[in-house]
Amino acid sequence: MRRTAWLSLGSNMQREANLTGGLDALLTHFGNLVVSSVYESAAVGFVGHPFLNLAAGAETELDVPEVAALLREIENEHGRDRSQPRFSDRTLDIDLLLLGDLSGDFDGIRLPRLETTVQAFVLGPLAEIAPELKIPQSQQTLAELWAAAPTSALQAVPFHWRDHDLSAHPGALQFP
């Protein structure tokens, strides 16, 4: 069954190179992407360099464990050090937030991911590209959740990928 995988990407180490590489890898594996603007936000849970974050969506027939394994592989290819504490600097972090309307625990992967509605650096970019999407078992759209969220320190930043400006564009850009 074909579903949309909604993803959050972040990096605070060689940020531009790692996000660009991560997007390239996602495009290669999924064939097309919907991509948000790129935002800068402070590190959460530790003292570290600011992160660049964005959200992406891709159609897939993969199941949850297969998507998660693919994302781990892409992270590893970009130097992800899994020996570090959970809250630490990241070369590339790609989280599966939602996969279609699935909800529950899938081989240790919880969907929807908690950060989807809790962290501004996840909710803001995701609401930008899927404003009418409702989180499973929620009555509110992402746009409504984002509008009700406390003021955040997200800042759109200049970022170019594949000859497109991903800084503060209205709505989603589709690739290819």
C-alpha cells in the first residue's frame, strides 16, 4: 500500500553539506520529495551549535521498519555517530514522523512520533508542507496546531538545493 512518509531532517555539524546530502539520498531512494523551507533553531536538550531543520514528504510502499532502516542507513552514510548521548551534536538526523495514517508501535518505532506536535522545529516545517494533514487520532490540522503553538525561535535561513531556494518559500517545493 502506498503511503506518505513525513520526515524531519536536522543537522548541526557541517549543516549545509549534510542536509544537502541527506536530501539527495532521499530523492534517490524515494524518487520524489515535497520539501519545506529550512529553519535554524537552538539545540534542544544539550548545549550545542544551532541546528538547521526542515521537513520532507515522500510516497512509499515501504513499511515502518523498512523506512526506519533506510533512514538509519542514510544517517550512517553521513557520519552519524550512534555512540554519542541521545541529545548531542548530529551530522544528520532524519526522523520518521508519520507514515500515512498509521498509529502505534511498529518494532519499537512509535508513530506518530511525539516530537511531531511538541517541538517547533518539527511542527513548523511540517505544517508548512502539509497544513491540512491531521495527526492520527487528532481533530486538528497541522496548521491549527502550529497556529496554537507558543511563539518559537524558528528562523528561516537561506539554503539552496538543486538550484532551488529553500529559504522561506510559501508552501512546499516538489522535487524532481
